[in-house]
Amino acid sequence: SMNTEQKIHQLPERLAEMKPLSDEEGEDDQPLSKEEQQVTTEMIEKWANQLQKTQPTLNSIRHVLRSFGLAVQSAYGGADVSADTDDKTKKKKKKQLKTDAIDDPESFNAIVRVCLKQLLPAIYRFLRIKLVTTSKLKPETSTNWKYIEQIMKKYLFNFTRLISMINVSSTLNILLRHVRSLIPFVIILPNTRQALVKKMYLDYLKNCKFTLPTTLPLINFIQRSLVELYSLDPTVTYQHGFVFLRQLAVHLRTATQNKKPENIQRVYNWQFVHALGLWTSVIGVLYNNKEKLIQQLVHPLPELIVGTIRLVPTARYYPLRFHCVRLLIKLAQLTPVFVSDGLMDQFYELVVNYLVHYTHHVTFPELVYPLILKCI
């Protein structure tokens, strides 16, 4: 895992004239030189130095992005060669991977730190775009964008892989913050947008599996990041929402029809509850933004939440049911959907079921009296 506490090298800025670019220089299918294949921390430091120039060169950016790709591929278990149908090409790539791999932890950490701290400012200087608020940055407006479009696409795919491999909360937090700064590039590269947002959703569920007071802040942060990403493209959001809400509905229907413990367990767990929570936030936010496509998802969501509440109406699952009631309240606040009658029914049912359990207990009067005062 990365040592996030290690400081970045403080390198001096150097001025350099930017050479005119030819179309050939912009291609990303050039073979790696012998020097590039043997990545060392000294080389990474040299590239980091070049990135800090007022006008960084295309080659320095390409060196860093390619080395980052090699580092992630090494950690991920090798390059993805499944797309190659030619056996000779596969063998050649597998053979090349042995010489190109970055297995040294120090080099791996170094190249990741350079990408997190120095890459994007250098890219914006290369594109000659002033670094302002992230939401207003448009890389595609630069005449130099065509030279780095393909390598940036690969960088986003590799960064998505890196996120999926990290389990340390503090490190994952840093990586997700970097994703926010990558949003301008995610917007203009549709293929990477689809892959990144779907991957982040699945990783969100994976991190929700064990919810504790210590992990809840991270889960909430990931949820807010996902809501922000889903707000960028309602079409992609609708596609994902349709698919993932349908998956939740299938689990709920299976558990309703056949209440085997394993079927109920697929619904009554933290991942299911946090999934409902995410889509409540996403649909609520986009509904307020007057996205008509998202309005089609509003009806099935409360049906899912109410179905989850009613699945196993026993005292054991009161906390889960209260989480669901809160989601219904939030949905009612964010959208004009009327769910108040259902909420009151659920509330009274929960209260009655709770009190029944303590009818013969010495504390029953103390429990009933405040509730009567509140409900009058």
C-alpha cells in the first residue's frame, strides 16, 4: 500500500520553451524505449522535475502516464491482453510485461505521488488553460488536447483499477479526492465516464459491507462523491439507476416470495440499505435539477423502501426499518412524491410493536407517557 504520509520532493521550477508539436508526437502507440522500460525512483524524480516547468513537454507527461499504467498493471496482476485476438500479440505483450513491470514498492509509491500532486497542474499548463474552479475547466478547448487525449483515457482506466485495489481508508480518501479533480476529463471521455462511475458504485457497496462509527464518515464521503458524479450526466445516471434499482428489486422480490434466511440476508444488510440511501440522494438531487429522465425512477424507489420495511416486521430489525423510514422522509423532502400516509402507518406500527414487547415490564408507563404527549 502507498505511504501517504511521505512528503513530496520539493523541486525547483525551471523555465523552458515549448517546442512545436507534430502529429507524430501526439501518437501514443510508440514503443517504449529501453530507458522507459526500467523505471527507477531517480527517473520518476527527473520527470517530476520536468512536470514543474512552466511549459512541460509532451514527453514528460507521457513518461509519467505510461509509468503509472505499468505500476497499476503490475499491482493488478498484469496487463489486460484479453482484447487481442492475435496469439502472437498476446505472447509479445506478456513477454514485454516482464521487463516493463514496476514491482518495486518505492517506485510504485513515487509515481502515484507524482500523479496525485503534480500531474494535473502540469497538464493544464501544457494545455495552456488557467487553473480555476474544477467545474469550469474545459480541456477540450485547447489545441493541444488532441496530443494527450488517448493517454489521458488510459490514465483514467488505470486510476479506476487502482481505486479498486486499495482497502486502506485514508489512502482511498486521497484517491477519491483526486477523482474530483479528474471530473473535467471524465466529462469529455464518455467511455471512461461509464467505466469509472460504475466501478465507483461497486466499490461504494464493497466499502459499505461493514458499517461502523469509524467507517461511516468515509462511506458518507464516497456517497457524496458519487452523487456529484451522477449529477454530471443524467443519461448515464438513469441507465445505472434502472439497472441497479432493478437488481435491488430482484433481491427483495426473491426474499418476499421465499423467506429463507439466505434470501432475507441479501436484503437486510448494510450494503442494501446504503444502496437505497445513495439512490435516494441521487434521485432527490437530480429531481430538484428538473431532470425529467430521472423522474421515472422516483416511483420504484419508495416501493423498494416500503417493501424492505415490510419484509420481516419483527423487533430485531427495528433499526433497519428506522433507516428506511428516514429515507422515505428524505425522499419526501427532496421530491414532490407524497409518501406521508405510508410514513405515519409505518411509524404507528413500529411504535405499537415496540410497546407490545414491554407491556408487562415495569418501565411500561415511563415508555407510554412521553409517546402519548408527543402524539396528542
